[in-house]
Amino acid sequence: MKIMRLLFNKLRSKRGETLTETLSSLLIIVPAMVMLAGAIVAAARINYQARNMKASELPTYIPTTQVSGSITGSGEVSFSAGTISWCNEDGSVYYYFR
């Protein structure tokens, strides 16, 4: 309750923000905005590269085990580049690449 009373007193007061409060809030907000901008630029670069990739540059996977029929339960298929595991839960099939 003490915190609520302090918040309401702050809202009701006519005093403004101090320079220290303003600078500390900027110290928190600015790095967050820089990280967000960096993440957006990185995502845009990855999307650009994926859009401009030729079909011949895509990785090819040759399975060592053939899977046929309906997928039930769970299992694995080994490829030259890794393994795909799957499981069938409640009628939905989930795939995992390792």
C-alpha cells in the first residue's frame, strides 16, 4: 500500500521530472531501441538472401531410409546432413530436424 500511496502522490503533485529521472529513463530506452533496430535489419538481410537464392544453391538431402505409408507413432529418418525425427500426437504430426 505504501507504493500505491507514493504513486498517487507523484501523480497528484505539480512537480516535473528531474533531469536524473529523464536521463535514467533514456539510458534504458535507447539501448533497447538500438537492439530492436539491429534485429530488424538482420531479419531483412536474411529475408533478402533467402528470396534471391537460386534453386541450385538449396541444400539437397538424400535419405538413407525410405518412409512410405501413413505416419503413426514416432520415428527418425537419417540424411547426409542430419536426422529428421517425427511424432504423431492427437492427429498432428510434428517434425524436428537435428
